[in-house]
Amino acid sequence: MKAARLHKYNEPLRIEQVPDPVITDPSDVIVKIGGAGVCHTDLHLIEGVWAETLGTELPYIIGHENAGWVYQIGSAVTNFKVGDPVIVHPVMSCGKCLNCRAGEDMHCPNLTFPGLTVDGGYAEYLKTTERALIPLPNNVNPADVAPFADAGITAYRAVRKAAPLAKPGTTVLMIGMGGLGHIGVQVMRELGNADIIALDRNKDRLNMALDLGAVHAVEANDKAISQVRSLTAGQGVDIIIDFVGTDQTHADSLEMLRKGGTYYVVGYGGTVKVPSLNLINNEISIVGSLVGNYNELYQLMELHARGKVKLHSAKYSIDEANAVLKLLHEGKINGRGVLVP
Amino acid sequence: MKAARLHKYNEPLRIEQVPDPVITDPSDVIVKIGGAGVCHTDLHLIEGVWAETLGTELPYIIGHENAGWVYQIGSAVTNFKVGDPVIVHPVMSCGKCLNCRAGEDMHCPNLTFPGLTVDGGYAEYLKTTERALIPLPNNVNPADVAPFADAGITAYRAVRKAAPLAKPGTTVLMIGMGGLGHIGVQVMRELGNADIIALDRNKDRLNMALDLGAVHAVEANDKAISQVRSLTAGQGVDIIIDFVGTDQTHADSLEMLRKGGTYYVVGYGGTVKVPSLNLINNEISIVGSLVGNYNELYQLMELHARGKVKLHSAKYSIDEANAVLKLLHEGKINGRGVLVP
Amino acid sequence: MKAARLHKYNEPLRIEQVPDPVITDPSDVIVKIGGAGVCHTDLHLIEGVWAETLGTELPYIIGHENAGWVYQIGSAVTNFKVGDPVIVHPVMSCGKCLNCRAGEDMHCPNLTFPGLTVDGGYAEYLKTTERALIPLPNNVNPADVAPFADAGITAYRAVRKAAPLAKPGTTVLMIGMGGLGHIGVQVMRELGNADIIALDRNKDRLNMALDLGAVHAVEANDKAISQVRSLTAGQGVDIIIDFVGTDQTHADSLEMLRKGGTYYVVGYGGTVKVPSLNLINNEISIVGSLVGNYNELYQLMELHARGKVKLHSAKYSIDEANAVLKLLHEGKINGRGVLVP
Amino acid sequence: MKAARLHKYNEPLRIEQVPDPVITDPSDVIVKIGGAGVCHTDLHLIEGVWAETLGTELPYIIGHENAGWVYQIGSAVTNFKVGDPVIVHPVMSCGKCLNCRAGEDMHCPNLTFPGLTVDGGYAEYLKTTERALIPLPNNVNPADVAPFADAGITAYRAVRKAAPLAKPGTTVLMIGMGGLGHIGVQVMRELGNADIIALDRNKDRLNMALDLGAVHAVEANDKAISQVRSLTAGQGVDIIIDFVGTDQTHADSLEMLRKGGTYYVVGYGGTVKVPSLNLINNEISIVGSLVGNYNELYQLMELHARGKVKLHSAKYSIDEANAVLKLLHEGKINGRGVLVP
Ligand SMILES: [Zn+2]
Ligand SMILES: [Zn+2]
Ligand SMILES: [Zn+2]
Ligand SMILES: [Zn+2]
Ligand SMILES: [Zn+2]
Ligand SMILES: [Zn+2]
Ligand SMILES: [Zn+2]
Ligand SMILES: [Zn+2]
Ligand SMILES: [Zn+2]
Ligand SMILES: [Zn+2]
């Protein structure tokens, strides 16, 4: 099959022919890829940021935001048949450990992460496991929803954690209106009742955010902090969800959070520095959020099926993988780019 | 009356005669002090750490861990009569704002904090409000429980927040076995089901912690991190409650926390520094905890009434206030010192 | 002032002149009534259903869904001034007991309930307490929102309890689309993410429910149970909120509830009969819900201020009180009737 | 192998030779039985109470409270090896449905229940699945813990649901101090902080309850209701956990429940009848509880491993199965009877 493989860090992916994946475990499923989302994590993988942490052997196929059709099934697969349209939860969790039994797939000590630790979806076919599959309605084109598999549930889980605090009369600041953020705003509009303030450098994205449910839009410049504070009568916001995660967004967030507030961190790269006197005297919380579990992806797809969450995306051929990654790096992708084999 | 007043930062308190407090509001109550706990916050007040934040005019009487007997009541007081033994919640909250209505006294925007923002309890009498009082059983000597009013609920609230995570089979690390910590261990034993690891520099305190419910005791030296990790099969602990709050306890805590874990910060002074990659990849939370509310103090006193939480304390005359503060600063008080007028 | 008083059970109210209420406690407030909602509970009061439970001495003024303007304030009132538009939480809670301190006004053992236990709002003036008042925006006419004070928060609290279960992909059945139900549907649309099935005898109300957020409308006849089951693939609904509460809605609800489901009871009059084998084998819960607390009314008014919850109401003169009550009893009021002095 | 099979309802089990179970699915495990608890549900199965609901074909082997050693494993089993001591979660859940993914094994639509729907553990060997197994420490004799597999987790889950309400200062009434109840009292002592009132007809059981953590013991006679009310200053208890479930315990419970209280139903047989006026005016909840999930059994075994929950049991030969069932029916078993092959 054709695939885009990472051979060397900081070099372009090679578009090349590789053997098709084969079923080796009775619960394996081969998915014919309909679309694979192009993600900031793919940039980080190519840059080698994850090299030491993951230790994945090169070359391998990246791509962890996958949807398509069931192509082959192992002997123990009972809930899917060949041809079924599916979206693929990004990890293969074991289903037997205490974390899996509590629903927390991302905390499975035995997990396999196609596109990060084994071959992923920048290809014609992907090997995953039955437990990772969620059926799609027949009228949904897998390429149109593929980014929900990671960008979508990552936004969903962070918002789902914050939603019980987002009572009527509260305010939430959402930082970064890109791939994750534009989904996050919609999910917050659906799951929560806080007034949404969107923050981004880009006016087009802010306008999109206003269309999608934000009540206020604030440009990310040196007046942003005072603007956010004045939108909240000087008190700061009850909730922040940070899809960016730089030193600056971390520092600014702590300036904009209200007494008793909670800061959800989704984007990463910077360092959060907070005096414990601030943590205590303002009784704030800082909460990391990691991708999302199977049931969260299921719930997100239910919202999508009801037209409650829309994805802004553009399709590209797999041969354009390197070009799309470049556009993403330059901040020129609005919403999400999707590779179609 | 006799009182110990702060006249100048970084100078000893003056033990002197001052006018008795008088009732000015129909809901005011004058409490005859039975005992006033001596707290690290008192040291910080004298050092001027809070000077700018609070802006309290000098001189004033410090002391915020108070218990005694009702001495005078305002015309609107209905639930207490003169002579009733009481413990005094440390703040006078308004009872009318949204935070008070949600039970969160410490977040009341209208609060008065005797001993910090107005005259406190290093004295013969204290002015507070009916809403701050919790009745004591007749067989309890107020001086024996006074430190519960702040040290106690501060430990209680942090543990109460952590308790839902402290399921059987989990592990909690509790840092600092002093005034707060020795109460915290007991409250965790009662409210939670995690195995408790106590951490302190002082062997006597560690032995006390083992008596009070800790399962393991670890000396705070350069082997502590590896010891804690080896007690948890290399995984780290599910929960940390840090009653110390220095740069070192903050940094070490992040090394000892398990994937998915939560770090509760109670002590303060240092700065927490955490890369957002760690926050996210390990999906950890960092949670500040501030004193405690009225109902939390009530619950703590119910535990105490059943013999489930004991306070290690020693009584001193109010004339010894400066001497006791010095002992506390030198780490020579085990449990809590209490001033008796 | 003019008022409508209950002199004898099962007789019309007498519209008559009575003395104005006067301030007796420093926290008292006299509200000039802008509107008073007419409620099924008023019918029950007149019928004597509550006579024994409440033991209120006749004659007295009924009316517990009140809004208006602050007219006089006691000496301890700090947050309101004469002329402020307000909606009145239905009970005067003490603010000092453990239940009040936990935010649960309705569980205050010291509560006074104007319109039930003392004079209410079918009058020109009402005596209540500062703690019962929520400020209204200046552009809101109190008569337009008065029914939120009871019908509104009663619906709000039940939905607020159910909302965490109303995840995307679940289904909620809401029984009775009258005064409470038509608010409840809107609140569920805002707070939850379940598909809403509305059930009522009346087609106009069902159409209104579809306009307000219901996805399916089912007429309350002998096919209703099978229709609801077929809308849920034979499984039954995850959540039921019953605003009617007759023997029939109770029995039917237990037939329509899914394994693991929860049945919220808001309307009353019938008896719930459930074999414990059903409770256990289907692991269902049955949850009563009583009015709502101050913060819930605040949150509802925040939703209203954002145009997220609308009230269908019609205004009548206080002289028409008995006529409006008759219309209500005959099921001829859509939404809510409001008396304006 | 030797097994006790149900051939006809309301007749004694036949102790006979049957073929050993064989592995048919790659995730199957054959467990050599160390002990099988004898349960009220076994009586109900023999009486045919479940015949229609389950439709299990006769004859089959009953017994659903099993522990032993791994004897044979299927090809996909990875976490256990032959000889490992294990306790067996009572159901084989699919691990793939939304309920399994949320941790709720008992709500799996694809579950198999050995001892109820297929052959169980009154035998030398049992077929189950890897996902049902929890490893035991080597120093634990499986026969000593077998009843935890059902009686234990059923008590554990009900208490675990109630524990967040069991704050210091509250009171819980636990009805029935038999097999489930004597475990429930200990679990409540560990997980909750309410004062425990034990209720039973039998004085020996009440004394055992007092030993295990109850604070008060009340004999189940016509003075019980007034005794419980007087133990709670006439207010009733905050929580009831009913391990009996007759018409009488249901009716009495509603008389003893405090305003705002919750009634957990675990035992079954009677009918709960509650006027909706009571549900609402007292804002009470009635909550069914069904067995327990895998992680709950894991947590219970962690408590047991720390000596925090003890099981009162007596061992019998499998040949005595019918005699033990008779003793149970006559109320002559204290704690739990366990059959050892
Ligand atoms: Zn991604
Ligand atoms: Zn796993
Ligand atoms: Zn203190
Ligand atoms: Zn110092
Ligand atoms: Zn306040
Ligand atoms: Zn009403
Ligand atoms: Zn009627
Ligand atoms: Zn009260
Ligand atoms: Zn059983
Ligand atoms: Zn399942």
C-alpha cells in the first residue's frame, strides 16, 4: 500500500509503497483509511520531541486521527463486519487492567498507540483492535470526521471535565481557536453554561469562534489580560481551557483566573510557574487533560450526529502530506487538514 | 483586658492592657477566650509577609485559632446564650453572597478575619459573629480544641477534597507531620482508604504519624524520593498532600506523583514549576486548599467528639506568647501550642 | 392594601383591604409586588390539602411566586435599596443552620414560607427577608418573571439534578408540559445533552415543547408507553422527570425506564409502587425534588437574562384571582397566570 | 467432576458426576474451585423465582460466589497462569459495550452469569473468563474469601454509593446483619463516617454488628421505629441500607428516614410504596443497588488484604449442599456457608 513514513527526524516523510498490515491477534481489525487528520503532534513526532519518551523504531507510518471502513477482521471480532464505516479511537487499550475497567483507556499500562508507537494512518490501511472502533452512521463520510478521533476527543475531555463548573453566570476563557479550540468552543456551548470568551491572535479564528458559540472574542496581544479582567468586572474568569500551552499562555492564565477558579491545560510546550501562596490564597486548581477515552469519543460522535458540533476541515491527497504539515506549522490551516489516500 | 498586640513588624508582640471589645452589630458575639492556637501564619504576620496583601493597621491583636465561652450576645443572636462553650470558625462571612450561599465561607468577598484583618484571640475576649460559632460539648475544654479552628479545618478540607480519590488499594503521601500534618493523617485515616506514607525530617514526628494511622514513614532526606517510589512499585503515589510548601517539597512531589495523580498544596512559600508536557502526558492535577468552611469545622468536631481525631497540644500563658512563637519558628513545638489567657 | 385572602377551605379567596406588612426584624424587607404567579399549590392550599401539615391559621394571604420592587428595608439590610427590582426566593431561611450553610434553603428547620405559612404575594406588598432577594436587571418587568420564583426553580432543580446523567446519546422523558414542564424542557435543553421526549395530553403543549427543545412529542394515551419504548429501541429512557405525579404517571414511568435509569419525581398526588426486585435487578433510582435553593434561582435568572429560558405567561388583575385559579384547575392556563396588583 | 445440579425446581440438588468444563474461547479460564458461597439467591433459584426471568435450561450447576486456582487457560489469556489463586467476579462481561467501557459490568447487555445462566461453582471446576479474575495473595485460602465474590461486592457497592453522604455527624441505619449485612457494617465503618445503627431480629447478630463497627443495635420488633427515631433526636436517619427487602422493611424504612435522606435497597422480595408527596416534601431518594463491578471487588479485596473486612464463614463439603441450603433457609447460618469440593 501507499504510506507516508518517517525515516529520519526533521526530514520530510517519504511517500512510498509498504506491505499491507496483517491480522495477528484474534481481536485485530484492518481499517481501510477514509481520512487521517494532520495534527500538531505529527509535527512534534517529526521534530523528534517524542523520540526519547516513546523510543519508536524508525521508519514508521505516522497518523493517529483515523476513520474509514472495516476491511478485515480477526476471528474474535463480534461487533463489526467488513464494510462498516468507523472512526478509530487513537489507542489500543487492553480492556483488562484496572484503568481500562474504570473506562480510562489513556491510562492503560499496556496501550499501543498507532501513529506514535506503531504504524498509523497516513496510509491506505491501518491495523487496530475491535475495542478502538466506533460505528459511523452510513451517511457520514469518514474523511469528514477523522480529526474527531484525536483533536475532537482531546477538546471534548477537557471541556467535559470543566463542564460541571460552567454554571449559568460563570465565565470560561478558551485559549487558541485552532484545530482543538474551534471544536472546544462548540462542545462548551453544548455541555456547559458559562459565557465563553475566545482568545486567539487571528481575527478570522475569533470570528469563527463567535459564530460557534463564544460570547466575547479577545485578540491575543498585550491588552488581552486587562480586557479579560474587565469583561469579568475585574474578578477574572472561573475557568480557563488552554489549547496552546506556551510559557506565555501559562503565565497569562494565572493572571486572569478568578479566586476559586480552575485552569485546564491541554496544549503543551511551556512551563507553569505558580507560587504556592497563589495556589492557596486564591484556592485555584491546575488540571492536565490527556486525549480522551472511548466513551468520550462516542459521546462526541453523538453530538456530531445531531449537528451540534461541526468540524472545519480541508482534504488533501496523501502525496501532499509534507506540504500540509508545512502549512500547519506556519499556522495556515484553519480547522483541520485531512489526508485522503 | 490583657492582649498580645503586634505594634511593629519583626518585633516581639507587646503584652498589654487594651479596651474590651464591644458589640456593635446585632449579630455580634463576644467570646471569652479559653485558648488561642499559635500558628505559622502568626509568624508570617509578625514578619510582615501579609502586610501588603492585608493592609491591616497596626497595632492589632493577632490569633485566629480560638475557642472559649460566649460572653455577650447581640440582639439578633438566637442560637447561643451566655456561657455556652464554643469553637470559633476563623472568619466572619456575610451569609448573603453567592459563595456563602454555596457554603464557601472563605470565598466570601465581604469577610472579616479576626487575627488577620481585625483584632484576634491572643487576648481575654474576642469579637466575632454568631455565624462563626460551633457549640462544644460541655465536657470539652475549649483550650484543648482551639487549634482545630484553623490548623484543624485546613487539614480537614484538604483531606476531604482528596478522600474520594483515596480508594482501597491507592497510596497517599502526606508531607510534614507538624501541627496540620498530625491532624491530617488522622483525618485521612477516617475519611479515606489509601495507604498513608508520612514524610518528615523529624523521627519523633514520623513515629507519632505511625501511631496515628500512617502505614509507612519516610525521612525527608535525599533518599526520600526513591524510597517513596519503591514503596509504590516504582509508580509513584496516587495522592500527595503537602503541608509544607517549599520549593523542594513542590519539586519532589512532582517526582513522586503517579500518572493520573493529584497534588494538594496546603503549605506555602515556594513556587510550583511544572512543564505542561508533564501535566498533560501524566494527566496530573495540582489543587490548592484554603482553610475550610463552617460545615467542615462542624464535621471535624464531630470526629473529635467520637475520639477519632486527637490534638497534640501544650498550653502556655498569654504572657509567654513571644516565647512560644520562637519555639514554633525553631521547629520545637510538637503538635500545637495554645495560649490561655 | 388590597389582598386576596383565604378565609375558609374550599371557598373563594376574598379580595379585601388588609393592613400593610411592617418591618419587625432588622433583616426584613417589604417588597412592592409586581406580579404573583398562580400555582397548583395554591389550588391545593385552598382545598385544604396542606392544612394539617402546615397548620397555618386562617385567614391569610396566599401567593408564593413573587417579584417586584424593594419598598422598605430593615436596619441590617445592606445589599438592596428602595426601588431595586427583585425576584423573591419563596422561603425565608435562617442562614445559620447546617442545611443553610450547605446551601440547602428548603431543608432549613427554621424556614418561613410566605404564601404557605405566613402572608404571601396575592397582595400589594409582601414581607420577606434580604436573604430571599435576587436583583433583577432594570429592563426586566418583575411581573414577567414572577413564576420563576417557584415554578421555575422547581423545574430547574430537578433538571439540574438530572443533568449529569443527560450525556450525549441518552434520552430523557419529561412528563407534563404545563407551567413547570415548559420551563423544564428549556432548562434540560440548556443544562443537559439528552434527547428530550415530551409527554402531555394536550397537542398544543406538545407543539410548544417541540419549539422549546424537545426532539419527540408523545401524546399521553394508551399507546404512550409503547411509543416511548420504540423511540428508544425497546430499551426505555435513561431519565424521566415527572412534573405530574399521579398514580398513572408513576406506574407508567416504571414501565418506560431503562436498566440503570433514574426517575425524578416533581409533581405529586399519587403513590409510587415498585417491587424491590425491579429496583435491584434494573438498578434504578427514584429521586424526589423539592423547589430549589437560592443559588439555583440565581442561575435560572442568569439563563433568563441570556434569553435561554422563556416564560409563557398571561397577566391578570388581583381582582381576578378566583377566576384564574378556576382556569388553572380546568387545565385552561398555558404556561403560567400572573396576578398584578 | 463432582457437582451439585438443579434438575427440578423445589427439589434438592443432585450431587453427581458431570463432564469437566472445557475451554472454547481464547479468553476462557477454567478455575479449580476452592470454595463456593451459599447464597439466598441460590434458594431463590431452586424455588424457581428466577425461572421466567432467566429461562436457564435445567439441569445446571448453581453457585456464583467462587474462588479457587487457575486450572487451564485459553490462548488469549495473558495476565494469569495455571496455579494462580483467584477470586471470580460473578459475571462474564463483554468488555466492549458502552457499559463495560464505563466500568459497569452488571449492565453489560452481553453478560453471562455462571451459576445463574450457565454452570456455576457448586462443583470441582468452573468455566469463566480472564476478565472475571482477581488475583489473591498467596497466603489467602480461596475458600475463606469466596463469598466476597457476590455477597461481598453487593454489600460493598451499596455502601460505596452511600459513603459520600455518610459524613461525620450523620447516621446510617443498616437493616439485616446476615451474610451481606455483616460485611456491609465493616465496609461502612471503613468507607463512611456516619454513626451506624444495626437492625436485626437476632441478638447474636446484633452483638456481632457492634463488634464490627455499629454504634447502636436495635432489635427488629414493634418498638424499632420509635427507637431509631429517638436515637436521632426524632429526625430519622440520613441513610438506610436495607439488606432484607420485605414489605415490612420497605414500609418501616420510609418511617425512619430523615428529610433529605436516601434509602438504598439491596435485599428484595417486597414492594416499596411511597406517596409522591412524601418523596417531594421530604426530598428523599430510593436507590437500587445490583451486585458490583470488577473494580469494586478489587477494592474490597484490598480492604480484606489489610485486615479491614473479615468474613464470618463456615466450610462444608459439597455433598452437604442441600443441608447447608436448608440451614440458610431457616436462618441458622451466621455469616456465610461455603462449599468446598
Ligand atoms: Zn492529534
Ligand atoms: Zn488496560
Ligand atoms: Zn492558623
Ligand atoms: Zn517564617
Ligand atoms: Zn459572603
Ligand atoms: Zn408554585
Ligand atoms: Zn386540585
Ligand atoms: Zn437554616
Ligand atoms: Zn450470592
Ligand atoms: Zn459489555
